[in-house]
Amino acid sequence: MFKSLIQILYQKFRKKFLRELNYELIYKSYKKYTENLIDKTPDYIEFEKFDNPLISIIIPVYNQYDLTMKCLQSIKNNTPDLSYEIIIIDDCSTDETKNIENKVKNITVIRNENNLGFLKNCNKGANIAKGKYIYLLNNDTQLMPNAVNELYNLFEQKEDAGAIGSKLVYPDGKLQGAGSIIKRKGHTHSLGHNENPLDKQYNTVREVHYSCGASLMIKADLWKELNGFDEIFTPAYYEETDLCLRIIEKGFKVYYQPASEVIHYTCQTYNNNAFSLMKTNRKKFLKKWKNKFKSLNINV
């Protein structure tokens, strides 16, 4: 029995060691693969100007100038052969973000007089978007090669797609989420959280209940028809969950696209009172949707 216990403990810690080693190797391979993860904040970025962009990239920001610049550089480096515009909504930043127009050419910057929070900033940016697709992107992200292209390509393949989300990976190489599902009492779950992002099961296009708004592309006509994010969820949390369910309710589907890979630092811009906001907005979400889950084939 003692020997058996030793063997169990050995296998447990061996698996833990190999798992951690595996993640370390994965992260190194990600860095080697991209060669575009930006360690240094760019001094200046110039984007090409398109009068009729296909995609409108909406980036809400509040301080975190270095992260924003690295995010922008990753867009420029890794988004070939697509026409796009970048709309930044500055939510009363006090750092160098105030001067970002002098550091980045051919972007649109909206300045808020009062702090609006993530949700309202996305709605505000989308209101002036020119693209056929709206791409919501957090500023605490860095795009892998063709991350935007792969979202667009899937829209071209899936006529029933209303929204498509990316594979999100933490900076340490672990998977943040491969799409998300809704569970009992309005709780949500990111598929594959903290697992191996190279695992086969997380590298297949699939339908999901919703996808994280840190990197989410939506048909612009559909966004406008649904009036964007529902502002009852202001300032943030559950807004993309609600939007995706409204998209499904309209007869469209929400997909997860693993070929669109995005490094996400998480909670670097809007992180105040996160747990409290989640709890409050989960109640709002459940009140709004609990009697509709069955009709949407969501088993909770």
C-alpha cells in the first residue's frame, strides 16, 4: 500500500512537472513562431489609409500606452492583404496615450470627456465604423500572423456566421480560451482554460455559445441591427455573452476560429471591481435570458 501511494504521488507530480515544462516549451515555440511579439514599445507606426475599409478595428483604451503601441504594431506586422481602419477610443487617459496621434499615423482617435468604460467605448467606436465587419480588440493583446485574416476568411466560408472569435493564449503559453459556453445559473466557462493551446481538440473550428470580446469579429450590419452591446451591462462583463445570444436568436451562428491566435494579457485596462461587476451582471444576464435558453438549444 505504501509503495502504491508513492507511485500515485510520483505520477501526479511527474505529470505536473511535464505539464509545466510543456507550457514553457510551448511559449518559447510561440515566440519563435511569430518572431513578431514585440518586446520594445515602438516609437512610431504608420498605417496605410483606406477610404473604404473592409474591417473596422475598434480598440478601447485607458492608459497602458506601451501595451496599446505593441498591440498596434502587431496589427501592422500580421495583417497582410486586408483593408482596415483603426478606431481608438481614449477613455480619459492620463499617460502618453494623450499624444498617440503624434506617434501613430492614419488612425482615428475619439477622446471622451468622461470615463465611459469598455462597453460604451465599443459602442461609440462602432457608431463611426465604415467596415463591412467590426473587429473588437483589447489593447492588452498582440496578434499572431494572420489573426484578423483568419477571422475574415471564416466569414467567407460560413454564410451563417454572425460572429467569430479567436483562440486566446496567455503570455506564458497556456490557453485562455477556445470559445466559451454558458453553464448553470448564468455562469460561463472558457473552453480549454489553462490547457495546451496546441491540443487537437482546441484547434478545430466549432460553434460556441459566445466568444470573448477581447478579439471578436461581427458582421457590421448585424451589429447595427442589434444596436451593439446592451448598455444594461455597463461598464463591462456579460456584454459579449448577451450579444452573441442575440446573434444566435437571429438565426446566425457564433464560431470559434483556432487559426486566429491572439496573445491576451487580460485585465490590464479595465480591471477595477471585476468580481463584483461579474456577479452583478450575471444576475442581469440570467434575468434576461433564463427563459430563452431552451429555445436556443442551450442546456443549463
